[in-house]
Amino acid sequence: MIRMMTKFSMFMVFAITLAFSMTGYAEQDAENALLASINHEIDMILPLVNQAEAEAQPNTRELFHYDWLRDDLRAIQSGINQKLNNISQPANQIIPIKGDYSESPWISANEDKGSIHG
């Protein structure tokens, strides 16, 4: 009887451990599927960025840097791909995205955006 209880206890420990590990894999699979979907959506956005750039009026008061936007979208995709492929990157090599794509023609690209030329 005690031997049967020991086997049963060992089986339960194994079953619970297996269930927890499978849950972890399922969560990881769901996360990876969502990240892959985000990557796919960015693939669909990039042609829209190109189209918007082609439709942009060249003599507008404020410049919009489509190249910066494309670079940021590609950087996001690169980060997602590194996560999906289990590639780690040292923190000092991570390039932050710009996030601000418009620029007034009165502000030099080499100067702080807080100062305006007079």
C-alpha cells in the first residue's frame, strides 16, 4: 500500500511538473505568434509609408522624415526577430528609435529642436 502511494505521489509530481512546463511552452508559443503577427503588420505598413512619401507635398512648412520612420519600423522588426530567434544583444548595442519624424525647416538638424533660427 505504501509503495503504491509512493508511486502515485511520484506520478503526481511528474504530472504537475509536466503540466506547468507545457503551460510555459504554450504561453511562449502564443507570445511568439503575436510577435510574428506584429512583424507581419509592419511588413504591410512599410509600403504605405512609401506611398505616403510619394504623395507628400515637397514644399510644405514642416518636413516629415519618412526615412526615419522606415528605419524605426525596421529596428522594431529587428528586435522582434532577435526575440523570435533567441538572439540576445548587449544593452550598449541597442539603438533607440527616433519617434519624432517631423522637422520645421527653421530648425537645423544639427541643433537642438528647442532653438529656432532667427
